[in-house]
Amino acid sequence: MKNVKDMLRPLVSVVGLLIGVGLYQFALRFPEPWSSVVIGLYFAALGVAAFLYGRSERWIRVLGVVLIVFGLVRVFL
């Protein structure tokens, strides 16, 4: 079972990357400053997801916090 998980990881990564690029392009359709706000919220949401996903791995939780902070800074500055 673990072998199947390892084989699916690259596929899931590529699909996630394509979804991220699509969401970014969608956010660019909004007029400024709303596009920056939406992109910042995307980063913050990704950070929350990474933080919740990385329960046992400290570096993933740190990455989640960094993404949350970056997203909030992008929204408010």
C-alpha cells in the first residue's frame, strides 16, 4: 500500500500545482487591490492547510505559519 502512495505523490503534486496556477490566474482577473487581497488569502489558506496537515512534521507546520504570515502581509500591505 505504501508503494502505491509513493507512486501517486508526483501525480497529486502536479495536479495541485495546476490548481494553484489556475487559481492565481483567476485572481488576476479582479481589479486592484482585490487581486492582491485574493492572492494573499490564497496564501493564508494554503498556510492553514499546511499547518493542519503537518501535525507530526515540524517543518511543514513552520512552512504553514510562514505562508499564513506572508498571506496576511500581502493582504494588508
